Amino acid sequence: MLRLCVFARALLIVWPRLRKPAPHALAHAELRRLLKTLEEPDELTELQRWVWARNRRAVLLMLFAGLRISEAAALCWREVGLALSAMRPKVCEPTTQR
């Protein structure tokens, strides 16, 4: 009974909200480690090589375009102008191709 009373009192405590730290740019050493990690491993099947290349492109897109995971996942091809080196990220309609 005493444990239940203590637990009920703990529920009444108003805890302060913790702020998430602001994101920061990678240090040169971190960037070098990341790029070394993204080097293609040996002995991959064709499917594994395709998945690896897709994931590598996603990481590089987020890294060099400054996109968050959710922004990169919601990016549509029509928003990327490769000839113009421009990008206008916005959320796609669920029925459009990504």
C-alpha cells in the first residue's frame, strides 16, 4: 500500500521540459570517418550493392543538402533540379511517386 501511495505522489510532480540541443555540423574527423564508412564494401550481391548505393546516396543527400531524415524521406524527384543544382523540398502527396 505504501508503494502505491509513493507512486501516486510521483505522478503529481510537474517535471521540467528538457530542450533538445541544437544540431551541429560534423567536425572534420567525424566527416572523414563518415565518408570512409560509406566506401563500398567488397563481395556484395547485386541486390546488396543496389541497397548499399541507395543508402549511400540518401546519407550524402542529407549530409550535403542539410536535410533531416523526414525531409529526405518526403523528397520527390520533381523537386530536384539536377541541371540547375537546385532543390525545393516539400512534402509530396501520398499518391505521387518518390
